[in-house]
Amino acid sequence: MMRTFSSMFKNKEIRNKILFTLAMLLIYRVGSAIPVPGVDATKLASQISDNSVLSMMNLLGGGALERLSVFAMGVTPYITASIIIQLLSMDVIPALTEMTKSGQTGRMKMEKITRYLGVVLSFVQAYSLVYGFDKQYSVLANSNLSGYLYTATVLTAGTMFLIWLGDRISMKGIGNGLSIIIFAGIVSNMPSQFVQVWNVLAGGTTQGELFNGILQFALFVLLYIIIIVFVVVMETAVRKIPIQYTNSSSYTRGNDVTFLPLKINSASVIPVIFAQSIMTAPQIVISFFNQDLYKTLQTYLSLSSTTGLILYAVLTFLFTFFYTDLQVDPDQVADNLSKSGAYIPGIRPGNETKTYLHKVLNRITVLGAIALVIVATLPYILPMFTSLPSSISIGGTGIIIVVGVAMETIAQLKGQLTTKAYHGFLR
């Protein structure tokens, strides 16, 4: 690993990409500290920490939401828009389905549609948050329609600037720009979380209380490391299905074996985002019309309540199967194997192969869904049985995103180093 990092910094092109990425992230962090004009952000911090959904949004935004900064929305509206467009392109809207089959031109058109939808969703979400915050906490100096529209417009502009910043990172930096921005926001909150845990656990006055607090903090750090290892295993675990070719020129020889890898968690963190959206969307809509019903729903659908947590777990489990089915189509995989002259040993090509792949995918997705539910619900289960505050998250969406982005970025850097080595060898 140290040799890999040393090779990265010796390579001038990769070194420049890393420095460019760090410069863009510096702009992001500076913008996250700039509050929207006319907003009293001090009233938000304590309220957000008591709301599980807002706490998650604040975590993904690197603390920008509790300050209601110009980047408070993060890139979440764009991610939501891309998920919606992806779902609609699955034979729901024929025009979008045709675009997915039109190569690079179709992808560019879909990207443009996603951007437009992202602007609309960003403005709607920004206006909803500003309206709700002002009605409950009186955070705006100008509490009227013009104030709401102004603040929502500033937040929408901040989101679109972040998307542009992510594009620059993807083009001239390292990794996927939007993923890197979310990664930076989550990581930036981790030091303050550990300090908060230390103050809670090791805040005793006597020597015995201090010793017990230090021991509990050590157990907290150990648990954090165990969860990270668990997520790494979950993200990298695959079921390898052996593949053979009928063409003798393609047939593997010796100890080389061709495998079809099926990930245990093909859906990644998307089911968690789906589940949160389903639970929060009705609350946001009802908050405009009936505050009493909104407070009742918030009581039962809060992730700090038993009913809300159970519903969250069930939705995450179901959406894992739903999104895995969108990501991996066993019928298409079986057809591609047949076209390339490949087959699974002991399984006949055609319908038998499709049935076998469906069965295998369903079985491993059960394991992936259970693992995802455990990691996603852990931040809300621990405060119910320990003295940790609800604002402290162990596991959850943040860890899954951080681990996934880190592994993807390292793999991309290693790929670029390998490419450079081959070019140097050929020259």
C-alpha cells in the first residue's frame, strides 16, 4: 500500500490530479462554512441533532445543513434526480429507454434531462426545508414569500455549483467527483464526532469514572473499526460462478478459470436513500397543510422510535431486492453468455441458466440485504441501549459511502498507475 502511494506522488500527472482534487475540496469546505444571508443558523443546530432524518442530511453534507450554508443541500437532489431518471428509463418511458440504447449521444441527452430535473427537485426541497425551518424555529429575518424564494434560490444555486465542482473533479481530478464531495463532507465530521464521544464517555470527575470512560471510548473505537471491516467485506464479497467457453480458442487452460462475479450487495447504499425518501416525503408534504398530523407522523416515523426503525429496516430490505433487480438482470446475463458461446458447467444454456442465475442472485441478495439493514440501523439502535447521544453515528449510510468511495478511488488510481507502466514499457 505504501509503495502504491509513493508511486502515485512520483507520477507527475497523477500528483497534479490529486492536488487539483484537494483544491476543489477546499472550495467546497469554505463554501460549507458560508451561511445564507438573512438566516439565524444558531437556532438550527440543536433542533437538527434531535431529528434523525435531518441529522443524516447534515452528516452527508458535512455539517452544512445545521449552519444553513450555501451548500446546505449538498448534491442529494441531483442523486435523487438521477435515480428517478434511471427508474423511468427501465421501460417506463419509451423515449428514455431509447436514449439508454443510443450510445454516447443518448447518455448525454439523459444527463441533460437529469440536470434539469435536479434543478427542479433542488428548488422544491430547498423551499420545503426553508419554509419548515422558519415555521418551526423562526430562522429567517424576512419571513415572507420573497424571503423563502430568495433563500431557496441561493440553496439551489449552491447545489448546482457543487455539481459543476464534481464535474471538474471527474474530468481533471481523481475518482467520481460527486462521490468525492459526499466523501469529504462525511469525513470532515468524523473528528468532531470522536471528540463528542470522548466528552460524553470520559467526562467523569472521579478517577474511577474517568477510567471507565476511557475503557468505553476504547470499546467505541474498536466497534467503529469492526464495522468498517464488516462494510469492506460486505462491499467486496462476491459469488463467483465458473464460466466455460464452447470455442476452443476462448477456453481457459491450466489453472486460469473464468468466473462470473455476482456481488452480495449490488445495490450499495441506494436502498437506504430510497427508504429515507419514502419515509420523509409524506411528512414534508403534510407539513404544508396540517401541523398536528405532521407532528403525529414525526413521532411514529422518527428513526429514534421503534415503529419508525422497524419500517426503515423493512423498506431497506425490500428496496435492496428491488434495486438489485434493476442493476443485475439475470435474463440479460444469460443471453450474453449464450451469444458469446459461454455456459455454466452443469447448467444448460437458455431457460435453465436464467433460472439458476435468478436463484443464486436471490440467495446472495438476502445476505446483502441483512448486512445492509444491520449497518443502516445500527446508529439508531445504539442510542436506545447506551449513553451515546443520537447525533453520534456508528455505521450507517456514512460508513458505507466512505468505504465504497475510498475503495473505488484507490482502484482507479491503481488502474491509472498500471496504464502508465504499460505505456512506459511499450515506449
